[in-house]
Amino acid sequence: MVSLFKIIGLLAIGVAMAAVTLASHELFVGTKETSACMQCHVMRPYGNDMVDPESNLLAARHYRNGWIHEKQCYQCHVDYGFAGSVTAKMDGLRHLLRYTTRTYTEPIGLVHPFNNQNCLHCHAGTPKYVAESMHDMMADVIASNETPCTSCHGDSHPSRERRSPGHADYEALMRAVELPR
Amino acid sequence: MNHHTAAVGVIIAMLITIAYVLDPGPYAAFAFAFAALPLLAFVIVFYYLREMIRELRHRDVL
């Protein structure tokens, strides 16, 4: 007959395995959610501007018009393909390390230039994109990241000045983010 | 690594893991990614696998 001790032991192992599975899922999948990004206060300016119906910056326009339905940060900032996912995870761990050890300075910024391919993944080949002759004329510099999409289409997020402590907009941008969806 | 050290390591890793599951924030995520997971991996590799190999060798399987 199986002793009570063994049953408790097996239950404990089951609970432990479930906890590790859940935690790993949260770490590697749950962190794709926009709400996960907004848990770090340095990300609040990006989130607050994105959900601001008055903002005309690129991220806000994409959000307001529902062009990206979910995981907005992840969809735009993670390079596509397997290598993109791996790089994103490595970047995420680096962000965790820098944030929790407070080895960063405000306002934060991108380490690498934004990859135009992340925009082109959705926009390239669409009738609106093809109809704009400038896209064809600048195809090489767009593909090589020499000219970022934002140089014509405007900034995606609030400028470094607005995100810097002391700026008039800083307090408003740093309030807790309320994501409606 | 003896039984006691391995057990303490697993218990610490599990406490961090459960804390992260219950309240997933950046600090709990950091503790889970940089402490709990490496600790669990270390214990599994250096204790349980070693014990398993020793047992299999003892039974002349390996």
C-alpha cells in the first residue's frame, strides 16, 4: 500500500512542476503582452502616449485605429523569424537585468536602430504602400535601414526631451498606464 | 552536492517560482530568470542526473 508520505511527495512534485511550467510560460510568452512591458515605470511614457486619443505619433495611430490588435510592443519591436524571437528573449533578459539593478538612465532609448523590416512586414506590397512612388524610389535605403521609416512618417513615441525628468509633459507621461484592451 | 544542499536549493527555487506565478512583476521575473531557473538547472544536472547515472551504473545498466 502506498504510504501517505509518498502521496504527499508525488503531489508536491506535481505542484512544483506545474509552478515551473506556469512561471516559464509567463516569462517566455506572457512577457509578449503590452501590459507586461508597462510593469516597468520607464515604459509608461510609451504606453500613455500610445493610448492617448489626441496623440498623432505612429504608435498611437496604430493603436487607435486597431491596426495591431494585441501585443503592440512585441509586434513592432521584435524582428520576424526564429532569430528575431531568440534576440527578443535575450533583449528581454538584458532589460530585466538593467531595470532591476537600476543600471540605466532616463530617458531610455533603443540600443540598435529600429529595423525597417518590422514595418515592411505588414506594409510592403499593400496597395497604399505601392501607390506611393517614393517607396519605390527609396527602396534600397529603406531596405538597408539607411533611412528609417520615421524620417518621413514621424516619430513613433514621445521624444527624449518629453520623456526626460523636468519636462512639462514628464509627469503626465509617467502616470500609471491604463490599457483599455 | 549532498541531499540536504540539493533539497534547500530546490525549495528556494520553488519559493521564487511560486512568488513569480502569484505576482509576475519585473523583480520576480528577474529572480525567476536569474536565480530560480539556474538553481533548478544546477541541481538537476549536478545532483539528480549524477544520482541517476550512479544508480544505473550500480545496476550495471551503464
